Amino acid sequence: MGMSVRERVALVILGILLVVMWTALVMPEQERARRAIRELTQLETQIRSSESAMGVLISTEREIRDGKERLQQLQERILGVKDLRRILTLIARETHELGIKVVSMRPMEERPTSSDVPTRQLPIELELQGRFLDLSRYLEGLQTGPVLLTLEGVQLTRVDKGSRLAMRVVAVVHVRPPGP
């Protein structure tokens, strides 16, 4: 028993309708799904890129915070020029305990400031006598003390046939510039 022509036509029309419905309804959804997958892949790539950028940003923020803390510590060690008496006292304070004799302590002319150095520079020429280890401990104490200073031109000469040395050094004290 075969199908009638009407049944065949209805079957063909039904097939055509199914294809049209497939094309009209399912294919656009498939294309949207493909687009969504591509966008999702792009977003995942951006997220991975952003994660590394965030890591760099967090690291940079940490470095900035650490730099600010170091700057604050340095600024605390920079005294005002009004504190010159205190500076001289701090420079001379450990000499007696270390058995070092202060032969002379002479403030020199202030150095002109430059854009490279944000502080005023007050050099102080020191002439001291003592044993080598005591003098080296004294210099170390100056470098780590409460006042920011640099040492220049350390010269050592033997005082006598014993173990005493004469040391000549310029301690450059960094002082805050006058406020505006």
C-alpha cells in the first residue's frame, strides 16, 4: 500500500517546514552559542592578562609603600640647621666611651645645593685619635646613627710607635632646607 500523492506532498511540506523551522530557530541559536563561546574565550584571555597586570600593580604598590617608608625613615634622620649644636653633640657622643680623643671638630662652609641632592650639606672636618678597631666602630656608629650623614676622605696615619692612629675625615651632615 503506497502513499497517496496527497500524503507525499504533505510529507514533503512537513519536511520543508522542519528544515525552515530548523534554519529559522535552531541555527541562529547555534550561531549565538558559537559567538558566546568566542567571547568567553576572549574574556578568559583578558582575565589571565589582567591577573598578571594586577600582580605587577600589587608589586608596584608594595614597592611604593616600602619606598615611602624608607623615605620617611631618612627624613626623620635629617635635622634642621637649628640643630647644629645637637648634630655636633651626636657626632662626638661615643668618642669617650670608645677611648677616642677628639683633636678637632670644625664645621666647614655649607655646600651649595643642587637639584640632585634635596638637602643642604654641612661638612664637618673631624680629627680623632684612637685604636683602629675603635675608630672603625665609631665610623660605623656615625653611618647608622640618628643623623643622616655621609663620610668623605678618611685618612689614617700612625701617631706613634704604639697602636694609636690619627684619623681625619669629613662628615657631611644632610640638613633639611629651610621651609617656604
